[in-house]
Amino acid sequence: MRRRVSFALALVLLALMVCRSSSLAQYKPPNAQNQKKARKQKPYIRHISRNKQVNRYYDILDTYQAGISLFGSEVKSARLGTVSLQSSYIKVSGSSCFLVNSRFSEYANSFNGGHEPIRDRRLLLHKREALKIAQQIDQKGLTCVPLKIYFNEDGKIKIDIGIGRGKDNRDRRQDIKDREGKRTVARQLKNFNFG
């Protein structure tokens, strides 16, 4: 249906152009030069660091996206990918949240030593989001952990944080059994000949 409408529209435009000028050689379709710019580009998101152990030890119930307040040398260190979220967590105090125990390695070319590699970094959240996180953390067995740090499509550093419930050994063993079961089924389907 769209092709018919666009074809009919093209014919009408062509007829108008022919009426205005006698030669068809001068006709150029609108935006012919900007076709490459008109195509939508897929946004580029570059991951800096992931907390790989979080899915092993926690069931993530809810996720939030936040910005981070960083020094310039910390941003340059993040661009190099020298960030570690191992054993870091989110602390809520009042109506603000802090990323605790994360490591942004020192930037070698920074002036006067740059920044402290391990320090509390403020997360940029709306007040209502911070209060909601605080209410969820107050429940027994729930904690707030960072999931990943990345550059969004605008070039800003963002962090995904999750509210999670800790897994015990039984849950971890069950996850391993489920994962191995899926692998064996996939392996058997791959080797099975349908012909």
C-alpha cells in the first residue's frame, strides 16, 4: 500500500516538474543528496565495565539507570577502560546514592597525580528514584549493586544499577543444572539430522 501511495505521489511530483520546466534533465528528486544523512544511524553504546559476578550471586529484581559525578581524569581513565566494579555496591544516604568501592585506575597523563582510584562517587538520580531505592533496600535480603558502566549515545557515562536478592548455594546449584540442561539440549539438536 505504501509503495502505491509513494509511486502515485512521485508521479504527481514528476508531472508538476514537467509542467514547470520543459526538460526532464533538470529534475532532481527532493533530498537526493541527503539520503545518507536521512537514514537513521543506530546509536553507538560502548561498554566500559561489567560486574560479571552479579548474576551469579544475586537475582536482579529491578534496574535503574543513573549518571555518575566524575573528575576529568576519571573520565579519561574510563575511556581507556580501566574501571573495575568488582566488590562494589550502592550506598544510600538521605536522598542521594553513592557508588562505593569501585576502582577507576589513575590516568597516567593527569596533572598533580589526578584522582584517588577508590573513593565514593555520587550517582546522579532523581530524588524520587533515590528514595524508592532506599525503600527497597530497607526490605530484608535486598541490596543494590552496580551492573555495568557504559557511554550512552550522547557520550555521557551512565551506570545501570540493580536491586537484587542474594542467592544461596541451592539457588546457584539449580542455575548450574538449568544451564547445563540447556547446553545438552542445544548440542543434541545441533547433532540431530532432520533430513
